[in-house]
Amino acid sequence: MIGDTDGEKDIHKQLERTIANFHSTDDTILYPSCFDANTGIFEALLGPEDAVISDALNHASLIDGIRLCKAQRHRYEHSDMDSLERILQETQSLQNRLIVTDGVFSMDGDVARLPEICDLAEHYDAQVLIDDCHATGFFGRTGRGTPEYCGVEGRVDIINSTLGKALGGATGGYTTASQPIIDLLRQKSRPYLFSNTLAPSVVGASLETFKMLNESNERVEKLAQNVALFRGRMTDAGFTLGGDASNAIAPVMLGDARLATQFADDMLKKSIYVIGFSFPVVPKGKARIRVQLSAAHAEEEVNRAVDSFIEVGRKHGVIE
């Protein structure tokens, strides 16, 4: 049995192998959360002779992790490939360049332009890291996330993701990549070295979740049906929805912060729990209700939620 000072045991190594097989990578390293994976990777991999090139709307944990490293820091405009290419051209004299992006952006539900990002990375000899927390387990034909959805499997160098969302463990994160990268992280990544690993109960639940995903696409397909139903009916009713049409994150755009709060309160009175987001979580003037669909929702539940949205939307003059 493997036993280490951070509590790592055989079952943890089994989960790491399972995740690597799921993503078709060499190896995986586990963290207490994906926040830890994101804050522990850049300082370990990059030095002053390198550059990290980050999407402007990346998750806060990526931003915090980037701040900890000594590499040159560059930010390209959100999903703007011309902006990204300019920075790649300007940094060609540096040793390593790492392009960093969310796979699915958590507040907007839009998808990174991975085919174009990977093309640019290959052309300019850079590497690609994605945070796929809002895609792993439910996005793509078999739930393998944004690389599968975008058709770039095998072209993304590093995938950071979570066990605490679709994979059901409520906690835990990981980095999965080539063997040299994972070996280096085991030696240098501070959140891995100086923190406890996952509880065995969480590891066991995560292993069972991956088993379910590998055996059947039923839940992924059910979620896709719920997303299509919700987004279709909401759009037909006159609401403006953000994000990719296939993604389970469906922001209902309202604009005004007070309206978003009042709207969410009225939805709760109808036993529909949704959250209003406004500045500083999202830009001023882009307040919204952030809806997340689940495969556990029955069709009648999705329809009841839409019916409630329509009633409350008419009350507040959002739709006619």
C-alpha cells in the first residue's frame, strides 16, 4: 500500500490513472481543489525567461496562480485571436510560452476557440493549458469536455479540472498532462506538497462517477436534451440568453443589477432557485440570472422553470 505524509494511498493512484485514461494523457496529479491546481502550476513550470498568455476573462484562480509565477504576464482580449497572435509574435524570443484559457467561461457559458488557439500554439511553438471545470463530465459527446466538443483532443497540453462539479465529489481537483509535466509538479507544486490530499470517500465516489461515464452516455445525452429544451423555450419567449447554445450554463441577460436581484427573489417565491449576478462579479450593465441545467432535472421540472421565468419576466417587463 502507498502511504505518504499527505494521506495519499493506493486508491488515489487508481483515480489518477483513471483520469489520465479518461483524458488520454500520460498521468494526473490530484489536488484538494482545482483552485489549488491552478495556483500551483504556473510557479512550478514557468520562470523569468518564459511567458504566460491569458484570456482576459479567465477564472479568478487562474489569475491568482499566474500572479505567483515569475514569467512575463500577458493578457489577450477575450477570445480575440488577432490579439493572441500579436502577443505570440511579440514574445517569440522567450523560451516557453503558455496560452491559458477557460474551456467554458463560467459566467457567460461561451466556449474557448480551441481549434484556432491550438493552431496558433502549434504555429508559434507555444503550449496550451485549459481550465475545464465547467465542461468536464457533461460537455462533449461523451462528457470529456471542451477538447472533445471542439475536436482538439490530443492537442491541448495541460488540462486542469475539478471533481467537485459534474463529477460529483463536491471537492477535489487535478492536473492531467504529459509525464514530464506531472513529474515536475510532484516535485515543485506547493499546494500538492504542503497540503493533504482528498479524503478516500471522495476518491471512491469519483472513481464510481468515471465508471458511469465510461459505461454510458445516458446522462450526458439527457443533459443535452434539457439544455435544448430550456434554451429553446426561453429564446422563443423573448429572453436573451448568453453562452454557447449547447452548454448547460445559460445566463439570462437582464442588464440591471437591481432587476436581477428582484427577479431571482421572485423566482425563489415560485420554488425555483436561481442566482442573480451583477458587478463586480460581471461587468456593469451585464447583470444576469445564471441558470445551470442538470441531467437530474426531469422534463416537467425544466418546463416549470421556464413557465416561472415567463411569468416573472412579464411582471418585470423583461418580455411581453
